[in-house]
Amino acid sequence: MALTFNGLIIGLSAFLIIGIFHPIVIKTEYYFGKRVWPIFLVFGLVCILASLLVTINLLSTILGILGFSSLWSIHEIIEQEQRVLKGWFPANPNKKK
């Protein structure tokens, strides 16, 4: 019986990608606000396009997860602004409004 690690690698990758995007969203909103959401859009679309072109299944899957996590971060960065307004996260006193 041969073991395949693809599922384990994909699951771990998804866990790490989501975990990494969480502080990225918080720090991005803190320093730049939600106006940088197009960066997340472009990065997400590039990753999704790359996932369609890459022939290695494992890499294609990880690129897809990375792309859709980036797109989801657009929603989260807008929500993060609301969390800051509610006082759940600190506001940057030096950020231009």
C-alpha cells in the first residue's frame, strides 16, 4: 500500500495560507486602509490564472487556494475597517483618512 501525501500537503497549505492572510489583512488595513484592495484583486486573479495554466496538480491546487484566499481578503479588509471603527482593533493614529 502506497501512501499519498497530496491531501495532507493541500490541507496544510490551505491552513497556512489562511493563517498568513489573517495578519496581512490586519496590518494592511492598519497602515493603508481599504484603498489597496485592488492589489489583492490582481494578485488573486494572477494566482487563479496561473492555477489554470500549471500542469502540476498539487501546485495548481495551491495556487487556486492562494488566489481565492486573496480574493476573500478583499472582503476581509473592508470588514476589518468596520472592526476598527467598532473598537475591536486599534486604529492607526498616523494613517491619513
